[in-house]
Amino acid sequence: MWPETIEARGHTTADGVLNLSVNIGVADADVSIVMRVKPASPRDAVDEHGWPLGFFDRVAGSMPELHRAPQGQFEERRTFE
């Protein structure tokens, strides 16, 4: 399963330190880490469930060619007494 790319968001301390704790699922092993730091933009923001803000607004109705077929008529059934 290696190599693996892990994306994370964090917040720096007042003195500019970013503390990370990432479980990679491998115990007692030497690993090489490559880190790319970039400022988070507002469009990278996520909601309380981890979804990008506005995600469902952008994807809702994104498959207009997908239509539900007619379901036909339901049969009349006797009622329970």
C-alpha cells in the first residue's frame, strides 16, 4: 500500500509552529516525509462533517440525463378490517 499521500489541514501556534500527529498504520519503521506548505484559501474550507463548503450546491443536479422511469399504476388492494 506504500507510497501513500495523506492530506491534512492544521493551524499554527502563535510562534509559527505546526504540530502534526498522523497515524500511518505502520509501527516501528523508518519513513520518509515530504511536506508542502501552502496557505489555506476560503474555498478549501470544510463544514463540521469534513465536506468542502458548497460541495452539495455544486453537485446537486449535476446529472441531468439521469431520470427515473415511469413507475406505472399501483394495483387496488383490499384493506384490512
